[in-house]
Amino acid sequence: MGEVPVTGPMDGDGWALCDAGHQHWGIHGAAGLLLRAPCHDGDTQILLQRRAWWTHHGNTWGVPGGARASWETPEQAALREIDEEVAVTLDEVEIEAVHHDDHGGWSYWTVIARLAEPLSAAPRNRETAEVRWVPRNQVSALALHPGFAATWPLIQP
């Protein structure tokens, strides 16, 4: 992946209300990267982030992600967010799909990407308490971020 190009102001930080009256982070919506890689047994594992205790829905697990700038595509935002939150080298990442969760007036995009093999990963900033590769069949057993918990059944490989 290398460096994530920044071509405009980071103007997406802030709270937004969706049409249902729920408060969400990201004035222009938000995006996250669901990164998958094969396990040794041939199944799939997912790179998950445990959010720091002080963040919105702290101590829950989900994909690295966050607010999208007005000029960013969902893919650009997801790649920038993982670069900010997780120390992992993504030179050979292949984006496979994008899942759009439209709340009316606010959206979350889950960018689904694949690696040929799991890479070493560690927290990069204070928003990230822990990162770990989790076998696909064990994801639902974790304390998931509510938004990710709702989306996971729709996007799991």
C-alpha cells in the first residue's frame, strides 16, 4: 500500500445524525477495512481491532475504520484509517468488494480486501487497544462493535 495520498483537508471528523436519529462518527460517513487472509487449515481469518476503552463503543472488536473526508472514496478512507490505526504493511492487498450500509443521511462502507497470507500487525495509535487475526468461525464469539455485529452476517466470507 505504501503511503496513503492526502489530496484534501481531513474535514470528516465530527458527529452526524442519521435519518433514524442515531448519532454516528463521520460527518461524511465512515469506512473500514475488513482484511482477510487464509488460515493454515484452509479457512479464512479476519484482522480485527479492539477499540480503546475510551472510544465510542470502547473495548469492542471490529474492523479498523473511521470518518471519511469529503474528497475520499470509501476505499481511500478505509486504507487511510488502517494506516493510522494499525501497523501492518499492505503492499499486496486486493480489494474484492465494498459493502454500503446506508442509514439515511449517514453511511458506513466496509471495504473487503484479501491478502495472500496473514501479516504481522500491531496497534499504531491510542485508539487501538489490540489487533489480532481471528478465525472466521470465532468472530461472532467476540464482543463486537454493534455496527460490525449487524454487518458481519452480511459480509463474512
